[in-house]
Amino acid sequence: MLVSGTGTNLQALLDTVHEREAQVVAVASNAAAAPALQRAEERGVPSAVFARGDYADRRERDVAMAGWLAERGARLVVLAGYMELLRPDFLSRFPDAVINVHPSLLPAFPGIDAIGQALAYGVKVFGVTVHFVDEGVDTGRVILQRAVELPAARDQDEVLSALRPLEHSLLPEAVRMFARGELPADPGAG
């Protein structure tokens, strides 16, 4: 798993699929102070920090991080609040096996501040998407989506509170699907 923040989606995976349908074998972060690292430690999951400033460039960092994850047996890489783009060098190490959870109904509102974008646009239906990661920004194939109507939403925290349960349900389901071999490879690849 790749994390940058508090790790609520990591916790959802640890509480639902870890040591059941799948194994969280490692957690990597770009931020040494990420509370998610403490969550991993509490469950005995190896973790490491790959701060961009510790490497000559992002490519070198991504290659090191991919190697570390592969050494620990990672077959699926889950981005759960990871706030950096991954280079092709990383993605090619895990073909059709890098997924992300995003707080919008993609393709609407990709990138950072998706909830703020949606509020500014005036939407009444918000949602969560779990998708494959490709070289674009939230442009990979959709795996799962779920929506919630919030016709009076005006505040990002209110929307985030409504979306968290969706994230905590959809992300474990996508991991279960991968573990069962139900996430097909990209038909356009190769």
C-alpha cells in the first residue's frame, strides 16, 4: 500500500481483508509523519518512508519504492490517500495491479481537491471511485463506483464524512476482487 496521510482506508483494509482474503504485506509512504505508518506498525505490517527529497529525482524514488514492495511480495499496490503521481517505471513493475480510491465519480473531478471541485460546480450527487492507475491523473479504468445524494451539501468535511463509508466498503471489495482473479487485465494493453 502507498499512503500519505491518516490511513483510514489502510485501517479499513486491515480490519476487513487483511489475513483473510488478502494480506497487506507492506506500507510505503512519501511522508515520515503520516499517521498511517503507525497503523501499519500496530498491526505488524512492515513500513518504510520514501521521501522525494532523499532521492535524486522522482524516477529514482519510484524505482526504489517499487523494488521494496516487490521484495515483500506485493502483487497488488493500493493507493489509499497517496498524494503523488507514480512514474511509468513504477507502474510497469505492477502491470494491471495498481489501484486507487478517489473521492468523486470519475471521470468527473479528477486530481486534487475533488470534493472542492464538486462543491464549486454545485453537484448534488457525490461519490467514490476505485480505479486502475495509469500514467494519467485519475484516468485509469473504473473498477467500482458508488454514489450518495447530498442535495444540501455545502462543506467539504460534510461530504468527506458521507464518502468515507463508501471508500471503506469499495476499496476492500476491489481488493477481494483482485484476490479472486476478477479484475481483468486491460484489453487494450499488449
